[in-house]
Amino acid sequence: MEVRIDKDTFLNGVQKVQGIVETKGAMPILSHLLITTEKDRIGIQATDLEIGAKGYYAANVISSGEVTLNARKLFDILRELPSEEVHMIREDNHWITLKCGKSKFRLPGMPAQDFPPFPDFSQDSLIQFSSKLLKEMIRKTFFALSPDETRQALNGLLLEKENGKVNMVGTDGHRLAVIQRKLEKSAKGDKQSYLIPKKAVAELLKLIEDEESSFSFSSKNNHLAFIHGDQVIVSRKIDGKFPNYQQVIPSDNKIQVQVDRDVLQHALKRVALLADEKSKMVRFDIQSGNITLAADTTELGAAREEVAVSYSGKEVSIGLNAKYVLDVLSVIDDEEIVLNLKDQNSSCLITSTGDKEYQSIVMPMRL
Amino acid sequence: MSFSRILGQDRPKHILKKTLRNGCIPHAYLFYGQESVGKKLAAVELAKALNCEVSGPVDGCDGCPSCRKIDERTHPDFFLLEPEKSSPSARDAILKIDAIRELQKKLIYLPYEGQTKVAIIDSAECMNPQAANSFLKTLEEPPSKTIIILIASNPYQLLPTLVSRCQSIRFYPLAVETIKKIITKQLESETGDAQPELLELRAQRSMGQVARAMEEDLLKTSEYRGDLIGLIEQVSFKRMDLAFQWIRTYGRKTDRLQSILDELLNLVHDAAVLKTNRNPRAIQNKDLTHLLEKVANQKSLAALLDMFDAVHRTKVALKYNANAQLSLENMFLNFCEAA
């Protein structure tokens, strides 16, 4: 095998799969990436057996073949090379020579047939996203995912498709974020739902660069795929059932408090400084005309701040995790948000005035 | 037929084959029985059978990529956990909670390319209590398309909550003929020569365990047997000098002492078996039958049993670092009393 490729193209391709490559683990070959050749392009793929990524890059293929190379080392080398053409040649015994300008490197490879085969994925697009839409949906739900990797069903984003609409839901059991968007072009059909593992979502975010291009989502057997031009991310499906999130969204929260997002965000950040380190609880005392945010701990001290709101009705107090509320406030784009409450023991639904299709729920804490 | 690669163990093999044919495989197995009798081999073969592309899910073929990858331990849906020493100087290898958590994380995905994910926990009794407890939930309700196989040589060391969640299959010590077949093959592939008379002796004295039959010093310790029989026969309050002399020679070999005492234990056991005339197949030192018969005729059964107890107690004492010389002297005093 012999290939000539522009160094910056090569570096870009190698960089895209770095996040997936496993550096330590039982199978040494997973720390390598596989480079294959086609007519006038090379394919770069990596996998950690949970997710895999493959991308194609234009290159001058002199003779075809397959090689594996240590991903980390290759990346480090390419980064330091001058912006010239890289010449890659495979020797007989799996060794690879890289030449660029006056530098020359020899790297050991592994037998390419030992590399786990790329999972079979479907080209049939189930859902077509624009980059902008996909990015927004992920950004507004991703923060709510559970960091606990053993709670399998909560460790991924739920993607639902129903009647020309698409939902994305993330939850960790204490809070939940759900976003619904209309699809530009989509056939009507039965409700379908998929769980996308957290790691796959993180890799997907890296792939979204510009806002113009589009992503298509497909599913086959045990694998999900996101296809973006010449790039594919494939993820194994999580074996688990996402909780029935519709049940959790409160429908009879009569108390609606409209408040300026920016003002609340800053006030809450200040008060949260003295909130209990572990629970991050801040007390929201809601009266006609204002909310009093209060944090009171014996070790740290007490903080109190008033925020003007448009509300007139009975007084209610609720304890909420400041971090959870701040996470929501930071992803909402509108000026005004609405806190929908019932009483101090019921969950708090946060919506924004301009976007009825985005809802976020934070469970209360005992005062 | 890959199950046929397992020699002996007809009963476990029969059970596994039948469940595979009926297609009702339990979510968790516990394979237990003495060390080195084929438990792990059977577990690996079961994994191969479940994922085989040719003859699965009834048996493995050893030829398809799936079977090959499981044999090479590179199959993405095959997990084998073994206890690890936390540092090179650590005394015992243990299975820690991190390893179990890592496994749990991997099991939540659907299979990568195979039909069924198989997780084998070798030496499951080496799990520390934290690891075992963290495993309970997964073991009770594993993710779909997953089977978990625990392997233990001593199931009584496992938490009862683990055992009750698995279907247990007992593996028995191998027959002498089977051992002979296995070690002939292994020795031939290693050194290229196998001396039939030594093989016979090794197989006889293996207690049904392949690893024991292959041990380097198995034959070496067997050389002590002549002396030991002499001692059993002659030691009495009048001839204590024999005992003291023996202790002077062997008392210092602390690294060998356990295996020498094992030999003594076996000899007393064999003499007792001869005395009662029951089950001659249980005799491990067949080559010394003529000497053992003399001992059996001379001693009473009660005396032999007392001796057995004495040796056993000494072994335990030495394990807990008791003074070797004193313990051995005490043991021979017990011998004298018994005689």
C-alpha cells in the first residue's frame, strides 16, 4: 500500500477519531486506527466497540491496501509535521513508513484483519436533521443526562420520532429536559424511539462544525448510525428501557411565575455560592411581585436576594438545586422564562415564553 | 463438535448440550468443582456454541471467525474476568469492584457482532465482598442477550446471595484414564516425549486434576513416600528416635512441608481404605499397595483415623505459621499414642 495525502487533511481525519480510540484496555488493537484505501480517497476508522467512527478523505492512492497505526502516536506526529504532502508506505511486515518533507518515521502496525469489522449500518435515513437543529436539541437536553454509567437507561438521550415531529429527552432521575421540534421533511409514521448512548452524543457534537450541513440518522439491528457526508458515527444500542417521561411532566402547575432569565441567572449564581456544597439547595420564596432566593448554612453563612417577577397570588416556597436550575437557564435563549409550580412538594416545570416546545423539570427538595 | 474437546465431565456436558438444544438457557450459571477439571474450558465452549456462525447455538465449530475470536479472546461480545494481584508483592489475587463495574458498563450494550454476550468470572470466590455485592443486581437481572458464568472451586466461599442467583453445575474430578489422555497430549506438545510409566504415576496421583498431574514436583514428592510409610509403620514411644531423625531431615524444608504432609495424608488415607476393603479405586498410591497392605494389617482403623486427624491438624497449624519442629514432634507423639 502506498498513499500520498495532504498533511492537514490527514491530521483533520485522524483528529476526528481521537476521542473514540481506547488508550488502555484488554485489546491492544483498539488503540490503533484502521486506514483503508479506495479509488482516490482513504478511509480512517476507529472503534472502542461501543461506538465507531469512519471518515473518508481525498488522497492520491498509488497502490491499495489496509494498515493499522497507533492513533495517539500518529496524531502527535502529524501535528508536528510541516504542511506538506505526507507519503505513507506499508512494508511487508506490517511496518509503516511515513515521509514528509525531510522527516521520516517508521511505525509498527498490526494485522489489519484483526481490526474489529465496522458494524453494518443502514443508509436509509429515518430522520434528517440540519446541523443547527441537531446541535440545538442536543445542547438543550444533554446536560440532564445521568453521569452514573451503571444506570443504563438514563445514560443516553432518548430520540423519538412521531408524526413529522422529533423529540429528544434527557434525564438523570432528578431533572428532565425534553425538546420537541418539527422536521422539515419526514413521512408520517408510527412512533419510533431510540436510545443514543452518552458517549456517542459527545462524539456527535464534535462532528457538528458548521450549521449548514445535514445529518441523517438510521438504525439497523443492534446499531444506530449518524451519517454526515463522508463521515459516519455508529453506536451500539443501549439495552434498556427509557422511563415513561410523559408521566413526569406536570400538567396542573397553576402557579406561573414569569421572570427575566438573565436577572434570575445572576442572582441565583450569587446566592448559590453559599448553598450547601452537596445539595446546592436554594430556597425560592415566591410572593406577589418578587421571589426571594435564600441560602442558609451554618458553616458557610447566609445569602439572600430579591428578584422582581410578574406574579400575584398566594405565597409559596420551594427548595431547588441551584445547579440544576442554572443548567436550564443557561441553555434557554429567550429573555423571559416561566416557573410553573404547584406546591413545595411538587416538581417545578421551567418553560420559556417564546418556545413552548422546550420543557425542563427539576424535582424539589425538602425545605 | 467443540464440546467433544472437553474430555470427561459427561454429566455437565450432557446438561449443557440439552439446554442448548432446548434453547432455554438460564441467565447465570455457576460451574463449581475441584480446580483444574475443565470448568473454564466448558464455559468457553459454551460461549463459542452460543455465538457460532456455523453450528450455533447448539455447538461450536472451532472454524468460524466467531469461534476463533473467542479462542483468541478478541471477540467483542466475550468477556473473561480473572482475579488480579493489586501489586506484584500482594499475597492473594482478588477481583475488585472496579473490574465488575467495568464489566457492567460493557454489558449494557446489545451484542456487537455475536448472538449472545457471555461474561465469565473465573475464580469467582476471589471477588471481595464489595465486588460481589455490586454484582448482585446484574446477576439477577442481566441485560438481554447476556449470560454470566461464575467459576468457583469452592462455592462455599461465595456469598449465598450470589449462589442462589445462578444455576449450579457441578464438575467432578477426572478419571485416571482421562487425565492420562490429557497430559499425554500436553506433554507431547510441550517437550515432545512422554514416558508411559511416569504418565501412569502422574495420572494415578493427580486426584483428578490436570494441573496437579502436570506439576513439576509431583514426582519429586512421591519419592518421600517410602520414608513416610516406614514412619507410619514403626513409630512408637520406643522408637521416637526415628521420628526425631525424620524431623531433622525434613523439618527445615518449610516450602515443601505442606506437600510432604499431603503425601502422608494420602498414605494414611489409602491404608484406611485398604483396611476397610472398600472402593479400591479410591487408592491413589496404587504402586505402593504391597507396602500399604502391611501397614493396614498392623494398625487398627481407629488408629489410622487418629493419625489422619493429627496430620490434618498439623497442616493447618503450619499454614498459620506455627513452629515446624514443635508441630511435627507433636504430630508424631499423636501417632505413637494412636499406635
